[in-house]
Amino acid sequence: MARPQRSGGHRAASAVLAVALALGAGAVAQPAVAAPAAAQALGSFRLADITAQDGVVLKADVFTPPPGTPGADAQGRYPVIVQPASWGQNDLEYVAQGHRFAAAGYVVVTYTVRGFWGSGGEVDVAGPKDVSDISTVIDWALAHTPADPDRVGMVGLSLGGGLTLLGAAFDARIKAVASLSGWADLTDALYSGQTRHTQAAAVLAAIQAPTGRKSPEFARVLDDLFADRDLPDVIRWADTRSPAAYLDRINAHGTAVLLANGWGDSFFNPGQITAFYQRLTGPKRLELRPGDHATQELTGLLGFSNATWDGARTWFDRYLKGAPADQGQPVDLEVRPTGAHEEHPDWQSVSSRTEQLTFDAGARATVEGDRRSGASGGVALLSGLLDQAAHQPPTVLVPLLDRSAAVVRQSQPYWQGLQVRGAVRLHTTVTASAPQGTAVAYLYDVDALGVGRLIAHAPQSWSGRPPGQPFPLDVTLFPTAYDLPAGHRLALVLGTRDDLYGGVTPPGSTVTFGPADLSLPLR
């Protein structure tokens, strides 16, 4: 495949793929062609070809600091940042950030991940070939730029975020990483709650189709996921691409790890990120803000000041340059919907107590399976963006929800309000007419008019259950930080179908939900 044009052709493709903006595939600020003084202030920028171990050529951009920029060692070498491009994007994605890093005293090598755009090979989805390419790019940078081998870092968005964590596991030279809207557990991303995340997978496939070349293995995995077949093989494939599977390596290397994700990430929910963060033993930082997949980083790709990208630079200043950079306590949260910031010493401190909310006897209700009720986790890529930009999460009129398709249970008003922090847990019983099924649990903030704004949700499926016999069902909702206003109620909604997921409740079957207990983590 010929390499796409680097200017107008790239912009045109990005316009056609507007939905890919939220996957880190947004419009990119092109390198300025300005007066010599301005060009000198930006440092140097050049294109490069990097040959991988199997002969595949990776297309790359290289940024070096302007002459005299502080940060070089006695031999004139600078810390180096490796940036793998995100899903469906090429090496021009990080032009604005590459120049910013170079101006701050870093060598930067950004590359198009194999299989996409002008890079050779086939899409490996962070598999062994992609991981090997990371070390190849580092080797190339050390041989062809003024890069310091003792000060190597990685930052990436989406696919690049997952690769940064895998790089930390498999290349001990990497001293610090910043994973932005990345994943820790790809199996969880595709199949959390034993439920296929089909809408997200479909969006990824749609973005890949015009920008990259699927490997036969990836094509088979996608087909199996959509067809709900050979799922153990799909899980094995995803496990090998999950940084969580190699966390002992990251801990052994002592890599400094920054994780930044959105509360509403429709691809990599924050639950897997918080679980991964808690198991890290080296230097670490967690930042969670309202937003969907890669939406909180988007303005940084366009060259504007951006809290997530600025935080990543401060992280590297601290761990690659030894700067006395104080970013506050290691867990930084932005609360929904107020936008307030909180800092905590660890994830366990985010909530200080747990309160039980019980919907007891008499709350038993039966619904028809595989029917839309009006409750929804939203739309992949868009819902979290609206929550970030307009404080508007997925919203329903609770009185109008279809009671034949979902169970609705409401609390009394909380006159003092409520500060939900972490993952709400649901325990209930289910009696189903079929041996398999899916439940989707939603927790809403309901005002006096019955308008419900989604606080959190999660799916949970089951199989092999004797029809007509009750069994316990536990659902852990995706974590969040949400302030329920004074006088509002909580509403628990239980349904069997959400377009985000590939549920398995047979049409025409029935599902009966018994009494329910909610464990609310509170500040």
C-alpha cells in the first residue's frame, strides 16, 4: 500500500472519519512552515522509515529540541519519548504534541502502528509484533537521534495507550509511561460481565476498514465476537494483549505509570483501570475525568493547552528529567456533574463508607426478555462526550420507561444529597424462563420532574441456569464520582437489552427480578 499523502490527503481522510476523533484520530495541527526564527524555536521535524525485525517498514515522524534547549546531558543527549499512533490514525496525529515535547527538551519519535496507513504489515491489535515494534523504534531512536538510553518514555492514546503499558512490561529501558484512554484488560473491554461489547467493537471495525489491513487472526476474532461463537478463543486472544496479564513485569521494572481515562469511556471502562492501578507497586498516578474514549485529550491533539497532555509532560519531567514536579496526591478525580476536583492518596480512600439501599419483599417483578425499555447506557463515543462538554449524560423520563421491559425501583429523596465515589454493587435474584440471559443495571439521578440522568451502569450475563429456578445475580457497575443534588432520588432500573451490548436473552422469554440490595460507596 502506498503511503498516503502527508497533508491534504490526510486531512480529507480525517474529515471522512469524523467519528474517529474520539478514538484519538482527530484532525491534527500540521507542522508550521514559518519564518526561520519560528522554525528554529520549534526544533527540527523530519519523516523517517523504521524497519521492524520482520522487514515491515513503519512510517515515523521525528522531533528534536531546538539548539540550546535545556535538558541535555553532558554528551548532548535528551530524554526520548516514543509515541505510537492510535487506532486508525497515522504518525501525524501527535504533531502538535511532538513540537511541544521537543520545545520542552525531549526527542520525540511518533510512528504509525503496523497495518495502518503507510506502515507495512497487518493490524496486530497490540499483539507480539506490535510489542516487538516498540523495542525496534527505541533502538532506532537511540541510533539515529540525540536520545539518552537512560531516559526513555512512552505516551500514547487509545491503541497507543495500551501499547505504552505493554512496552513498560516488555522493555526495561522504558522508565516512565503515560497511558491516555488506554486499556489494561482487553478481555474486559470486549467481554465484561460475560457480555459482548458489540457496539464498541463495530465502531473499531468501521474505523479500521478504510485506514488499515486486518490480519486473518483479527478478522476471525471479530467474526467470532459478533457471531457469539468460540468465545474462549476470543478471550485467549485478548488476554495476550492485556497489560494486566504482565503487571508483574511492570512492577519488577519499577516503571513510573500515569493512567488517564474518562468516566464514560465506552471502550475501556474505568473499572479495569482502577483495578490495574491498585496492583501497581511502582510510582503511579491516576486521573479520571468526565468524557468518552479519547475525548478529554482531543484539544491537545489540536495544539491547545490540555490538562491531560500537560499532566503527561509534568510526569515525564519528574521521572525522566528529575524535575521537582509536584502534581499533588496520586489520585486525581473530576466529579460529575459539578466539575469539582478531588485528590486522594490512593483509590481506596476515594470512598470513606458504604451505605446499603434495599428494595425488599414485594419488589419482585417480571419483564419480557430482549426488549428495549428506554433505559440506555448511551451511544459509544458520543454519550461520554456530551457528559464532558455539556454535563448531560444519557437521560430518560423515568415515569415513561416501559415497565413490561424493565423493573424500576426508586429511593426516597436524599434531602442532604449524596456523594457517590467508586463502583456501586447490586445483589438481586433472577428467575428466568430460559437457561441464558443478560441483565443490564442502571443507576439514575432522578429529579422532582422524573428526569433521570445516568450515574452508572453495567451488563451481566449468565448461562446454564435451570429454567424457572431462582439464582443470585451480582452486578458491579462501572465506577464513577457523582454528586447527587439535594432532594433528588436514586432509581435502579433493570432491563435485558441495551444496544451497546450483544445480549443473550432469548426474545419471548421472561426474566423475574427479586428483591435488590445496592451497596453505595460514599464519600
